[in-house]
Amino acid sequence: MTVLELDNREVVNRARRADTRQRNQPARPRGAATVAQNFHAAISLHHQGRLREAERLYRAVLEVNESDFDCLHNLGLLRAQAGSFDDAVELLRAGARQDPHSVEVHNNLANVLAILRRYDEAVAGFRMAISLKPDFAEAYNNLGNALAAQGRTNEAIESYEQALVLRPGYPDAHVNLGNVLDQQGRLDDAAAHYRRALAIGPRMSEAHYRLGNVLRKQDRAEDAAVCYQRAVALQPDHAEAHSNLGTVLFERRDLRAAMGCFERAVALKPDCAEAWLGLGQVFHQAQRYDDALAAFARAPDLAEAWLGRARALNRLQRSPEAVVAYRQALAKGGDTEIIHYYLAALGAEQAPAAAPKRLVSTVFDRYSDRYDQHVLGPLKYRTPDLLFDAAGRLAPSCDLDILDLGCGTGLLGARFRPRARTLTGVDISSSMLAVARQRRIYDNLVCGELVEFLQMQSEKFDLAIAADVLVYIGDLSRVFHHVRAALRDGGLFGISAEAGEGQDFVLRASLRYAHSAAYLRKLSADHGFIVETFESKVIRQEDGNDVVGHLAVLRRS
């Protein structure tokens, strides 16, 4: 629910509390009793939500007395409820001319102007109401909404805070202030205001929803899910809360429950783009690629939906269409570096020197809790054993200082631990390192990019190993240069790389680089390494097909 919808709700509530003050006019027109009866009947119908009948009676009153303030005011509110905001503005302006000192008519007129996005006029209207009634907390809250919509966040915060000074138990002002603080990245402060709103009104669905959003940003997915569940329990038609709950469940890989949430969201709000995006991602994960394409097509303004479409097309081997989809993702504001990398993997652009750091870290952060099961199961990952066998023959000592580059969850480190005096692991993914830490085999674990780490090392290690990490780097010259500097004289460098042919390196559709044997041998000679062993073997599988890799052990000369 947006800020402006909150304003609209204020208009609705005020219509239901329509002013029925006694009219002490010195002279009444003829038929005054009938006019009064029509007016009070209109009020009753208005309260019942019978807007068309109420409007007819309000207009009957105005035919007799076109300057009747109460009737102009209430009819203006009714027309706002009916969605006829331009009519509402004219009626409320007429009411303000009749009673320029009515704070309520200025406040309600400003609310309607805000709904129409006429924010300068709305701000002026709220300030007029406040000048007439300096303790009008509601007007301060509404002024904050209009200022926030203009991007004047600091002024909006001051206005919300003043509303709360005047009325500390004002839950809407706490929620609105929390929204602005959330936008500023002040997540703890935002959460505190949402919680204060819930302490006042524990059945505020919007506060639960907004708190859930903040908790998601704080990586507290389980707590966020609880908030979303409370939001939809209190307001079953809250489409965005259903959608965000679906996203949390999808990240938890509960695909069936996630699909149910997304389907509920789009049933409630057919143009809910985020829910269509989530539904497409569920279909993609379930390998229902045609269904995924149909869902992504319902969110044409989201860059992430075009990315999802491109990935599905790629899986369907419709590469030319995937290229078009990636370019659409660029046009919609997608991550330039990552999308150019995807395009390069399809041969549509020149391959960069390495994969984008953000892409690698994000992929493995999301993959960490199932990495071991996946690579050792369906992928039949053999590199740790093969590389240990190759390097172990040349490094029989059990007193080595070993560096595990791209250590991941520690599968390779576990093999080399018996040979290590010290074992240091480096990886770009903090979540992968968290799994490695649980193995309790490393003396040091460092979160960072491997070349940046190597630049700070000098002759500290006897053995450096890089298993299944060079596949994310095309140009390996800097890696070889800095590894040599980090090794002591005679130190060993064990590597695995996917086997390529012809070119030095090529970026494949799998988003992994393959390197030629000639390139690896040339790098070894150029950077002062002697090739001790070099062999090509099946290192894993992909889509049921064998992937051949180069396994080499190099010695610093």
C-alpha cells in the first residue's frame, strides 16, 4: 500500500465522520425542513456506503442552496470516494470559499490534491490547515506524505515527528515515518517505528508488511516470513504481502508454497509484476521453461523479468531470442556489467577478463547450503580428489603452509588438511566460508577476491591450490604472477581448469571460462613455473555430459 493510498483512506474515514454541525443561518429558504431532511438522509446513506443515492440528495440540497458548506464538503468527500477526484477538488474548493477557516476542508482538499499528484498545492493546503490549527497532528502526517512523495525526505521526517509529538499514539504516523527511514537505509530506525505502530495497533496489516520488508533487507528471512504471514492473516487481500511471502519461501526453496503465494497475489492483483516475476522464477526452477516465459512476460517493466526470460530461452536453446531479452534487461536498468557478461557467454559480445565479482559472490551465497550435495551428487565433481592425487605425489610433507584459493565450502581443504602445518582459505562468498568454517579444518579464512588477497602476500606458502576457481577468470596472467610471489622458493601451484581448444580462453554458455593447454603452459613459462605434471581428465558432469578439465602442478623455479 502506498503513501497516497493511505491519504485516500483518510479521505474515506473523514467522509464517514462527516460534519453534521447545526447550521445557525439567520434566514432559511422556503422548504428548509425538506432541505434538512434531505441533508440528514444523505448523511445516513453516505455512512452506509450507498454513494449514488447519497449524492442525489446532496445535490438536491445544493439546488436549493448552492453555498451550503456542509453539503459541499461532504459531497466533495463522496466524489473522492467514488474516484472522481477532479470533481472532489472543485466541490472542496467551493466549500473552502464558504468557510475559509475550516481546517478539515483544507486538509481534505489537500489530500485529494495529493492523490492527483498535485503536490505543491497539497503541501500549501496542509500548511494552511496547520496554520489554522497548530496542534492538528493529522495534517502534519498528511503533509509528511506529500513531502515524501516529492522526495523531500528530511522535511517529511520533521513533519511526521511533529505529528508524533502532538499525538504519540498515532500508528499511521509511525508507519509513514518508518517508510521514509526505510528508503534512507536507516533500517533499525524504520523497524523501531513499525514496532511502535504495532504496539499501538497490533492488527495493522500494513505495519506487519512493512516490518517484514525491513527484516528481509536485514537478511532475517524467517522473521520476515512471520510478519508477512501476520499481514495476510489480518488482510487476506494484501497482494504485495502474499508476493513477498512467496519470495521468502522461494529463497527457502519451498517451491510449492511459494507458487501458492504468487498465484494468490496475481489473483488478487493481476498487474502485480513482482508476483509474476516470482512465479516465473518458480517455473524456471521446476524446469517448466515455457510456463516461466509466460509468467515473465506479465512483468515487462522489470529488468529481472527480462533476465529470467533470457535464462529460460537459453535453456530452451533459443539463443538469438535470449540475446534480445538480455538487451531488453539492459534497457530496463539491469546490471550493466553482469548482463554484458551474459551476452558474452552467448557470443554476442567480447568476453571480459573475468566474471563480475557481484555475480560470483551472489551465486555462491545463494548456493552455499546445497553446494556439496549438488556437486558431489548430480555433477559428480571429482576435482578435489584428482588434484590431491596430482599434488600429493609432489608434496609428501605434512608440514606445509597451504593456501586454498577459492576454497568454497572446504571440499579441497579437507583433502589437504593432513598435509598442512597451516591451512588458509580465501573465497569471495561469505556464505560458502560459513560452511567451510563449520568443518573446523582451516587456520585462517578470508573473505575476498583472490588476486586482491594475493597482492598482500610474499613468500608465505609452500603450496597454493586452485580447484574450480579459475573457471571464473579468463585472463590468468595476474593470478600466475601473484601466486608466484606468494610462494616460497620451490613452492607448488596446483590448478584445475576446464579444457578449451585453440584460443587462450573462451567464455562458454555455462558462464564458465575454458582455457587451452597451450595457454596454461605458456603462462607457466612466462611467470617462472616449471610444469611438474599436466593431464586432462573428466572433472565433473553438466546436464549429464562429461566436462574435461586440465589438471596441472607447477613448481616455482
